[in-house]
Amino acid sequence: MAKIVILGSAHPLRGGGLATFNERLARAFVEAGHQVIIYTFSLQYPGILFPGKSQYSTDPAPEGLDIRTRVNSINPLNWLSVGRELKRYRPDLLVVRYWLPFMAPCLGSISALVKKNRHTRVVAIADNVVPHEKRPGDSWLTRYFLKRVHGFVTMSSSVASDLKAFGVPPENIRLCPHPLYDNFGPPIGREEARRLLGIGHVDQLLLFFGFIREYKGLDLLLRAMAREQVLKLPLHLLIAGEFYTRPEPYYELARSLGVQDRLIWHTHFIPGHRVREYFCSADMVAQPYKSATQSGVTQIAYHFEIPMLVTRVGGLPEMVSHGRAGYVVEPQAGDIAGAIADFFVNNKKQAFRHTVKEEKKRFSWETLVDALMQFCGQNSEQQ
């Protein structure tokens, strides 16, 4: 049995992708027989930097997990305190979630202190190395963090390539697919899901799910909805997720394209217990991203066995087999519209769902746990 600490988002922060992932990873470590503690943030983002309505969950804490709310992302004295605490605790493995250069000073400083015990292996799960929305100083901050950990697990080859471009030796990188999000409950019937959402009147349904940011290409999807071959379909688009950018340009675009009567806007935070209603109501999930690394939305769709449309960016093509589990297209409205039309006109749903059911077997939490634990066998004297 190993002593493991996960340093990253978790309850009481809202259960978006990071928090959900970290809590599910902790359970996977426990299932493998290890002792796990999650150190999460008392302050993750200053209010001025947070684009949503609230950072905190009103749900009860997940049962059976040891979650300690200890880390303040902007307080160096806190980093010193947490780093010394974890250094004394001497976990065998410290798993650090790295997704944003803003977090580099906090996470890098804590990691550097923990490494000084010359026992703990510090391994980062690197969601992004080059951020989607770039700011001055990003490269410097990322380099600061990268120098303070022993190894990296990435969930797409694009992030692995970015790490190598920053000078990380290939032997310090493990590539492991993003596991399934299998913690949102079992599937329910399509008609029941639509009834619960109050959209029982729709025929064909496309789902855009997740926080709405500019790089996720909702504008491309709206333009695709206005193409002639899509307008012929009895199709609605369900847009489910909180705006993390200005909503007005999207509403205005929908009006100018004349597709507003085909759109269903659920632009609020979607709590975990309602996620399955959205996926199970959909015929296909669309991710028209302009840039990407990997995607948790894809892994929710795999769990509920829903076909996917993704764009040829980042690691998304690695996750979806084109023409079998869904579509991989260029991030252009015409290509997206063509795939949507092909799916519904040629009735591809059942064939794609069969492939999704088979391909989901390759995305396991056990594989990720094994990839992380491989670093524990290395010489911890390497600093």
C-alpha cells in the first residue's frame, strides 16, 4: 500500500471536470489498495479572475474520501505551510494537476518543498502545457512549474509534444488516455431523459455540453446549424453549460442566422446528478473546438454510449474513430454541417453506438493508476 496525495481541485469546489476527475482518481487509488488524501483549494481563483457565477458547490461532500481544504493559490505563506506539511507527511506519490500557468507559482512551490524530503515522487497530470487562452508570461510560469516535478502523465500526444518542446526528457513522460467519467450514474432512456429536461417535444437532438469558452467553437456550431443540409432536418441543438465568456455575441449570432427557434439554451452550471439527463437525451454530442488537448466531455459520452462529433484539433482525433464512433472533421462550419447531415440522414446512430460501446473499454482508471505508480519505482534521489 502506497501513501498518495492528490493536489488539485475537489469538493467544496464545484464538480466541474477537474474536481470530478480528481475525486474519481482518488477512488481508483483506493480501489487499488492505496491510502489517499486530496489537498484542495480554500481559494482557487480570486473572484476577479473567475469567469463563472460561483466556484463552490452546495452538494454534500463525497462519501469515503479524505479531502482537506488547505491550499490558497495566491498566498506564498500558505504554499510554504502546505509544502512543509506534505514534506513531513512523506507520501510515496504526490499527484499534481497542472492545467493553467496561473497555478504554476503555487503548485510549483509546494512541489519543490515536498521533493526536499528525497522520498516523495512528484508527478504532474498535465492537462495543458500551452493554454488555450494565452497571456503574457505563460511560458515562464510553465517552465517554473515543470522544473519542480519528477515526471508527467499526459492524456494526449499533443500535450506530450508540448512537454518535449519545453525540454522535458521523453523518459519522464507517460501517455495515458483520459479515463471514462463513469461516476454520473447508469444510463436512462432517451424519452425519460427528455421528459426530465422538459424537452419531450423535440425529434432529433444534438448536444453541446460544458463551460462555454471562445475556443470551444460554439459559434462554428451555430453557423453549421444554419447550413441548408442541416436546416432540412427536424433537429434541435441543446446548449448545456455556463457561459465563461460574454453570452451576447452568441445570442446575436443565433438571431442573425435565423436558427434561434432550433436552439435550447440551458446556460447554467449543470450539477453532477443531472449530467446523465443531458447525455441520454442526445442523439449525438458535438465538440466543435478550435483548439483542444483532451476532453472530459468525450469521456462522458463514451460512458453513456453516445456518438460524437469532434474537430481535428489536439488529442480529440485520438479519442474518436472517424466513421465508426462518430466524426472527426475540420473546425469549419461546412465540415461540421456535413457530418451532422450524414449522421441523421443516413441513420448512423445505432451503428456508431455499437462501436462506442466496444471502444469505451480502452479507457480505464486502472490504466491511469498504473501509469502514475510507475514513477514510484524510480530512484527518488533524482532531483
